[in-house]
Amino acid sequence: MHEKPEPVAYIVLGSYVHPECARDVTLRKHPVYAHELPPIVWCRGCEDQILPAPCVFCEIIAGREPVEWILQRDYWPDVVAFVPLNPITEGHCLIVPKRHVKDFAADPETFADTARRAAELMQWTDRPMSLLSTRGEVAGQEVMHLHLHLIPREHEDGIRLLSRRKK
């Protein structure tokens, strides 16, 4: 017997709402399941994007997925810093906004705040560092939640982030 999935949203008075935002609503609410969700839809309650499946970074931020924190989760009110699952180098970390934003172009203000936090973190070290963010799968974005990679570098470490296009 198949267990019925949890709705990813509800429609309340014609608007999509996250389950958490609809929790205290006493009006009639219609459940919306992942396969019924339009490609891009925003919650009328919190104004964040409603996703068809849980975002791994949102799950980490909520404390539902384990991670090695660079700073305690509540150190900054808007951003977290943690070690990626497969770090490229020793000291590689991710700077991730707590609010779900797809990429750096989706919300320039959140991107700027996240970059500022990355710069603040880098004031603690004088190591050479690459700062990297990508937009879209073709560019290498694997998690569709804005994040900045801080990658410590060493002379001749073999990491090539930029290369010239062959003619």
C-alpha cells in the first residue's frame, strides 16, 4: 500500500502557501502535491519560492541534515557557512543564505549580502582564495540554492577554475 505524499503547498483564497505558512489558517485550503506545482511559484505568506522537493541546503539550514559548520548556524542572521560534502581543498567552505534563493541573479540583494559575509569570513585569514558562484546546471550549479564557494589555493595546486576556450 502506498503512503500518500505530503502536500508541498496549499491554495488558500486562490494563492499558493507553504504548509508552514498555512498551518494556522482556518479557511478552506486545497492541498497541492509536487507533480501539480507550476515551475515557479511563490508563497503568499512568506514570499519565498515553493519547491517541489526539499532543497538540501534548506534542510541543512533547518537542522534536518548533518553538516560540519564553519561557524555556528546562528552566528549570522542571514547566512550560514559550512564544509561541502566533497571539498576540493582543505578549508573549502560554502557560504549560503538562509533564505532560499535560486542563484545570484534571482535576488541581487541577497547575493550582495552573501558575498559581504564571505568577505567578512575571509578577514580571518590571509590565504589565497578563489570565490566562485555558478548559475544553472550548464555552468556547474548542482544545488539550485544560491551558494558561494570559498576555495583556499596554493601555488601549483592543479585546480583550474578558468580556462581559455579552444578555437
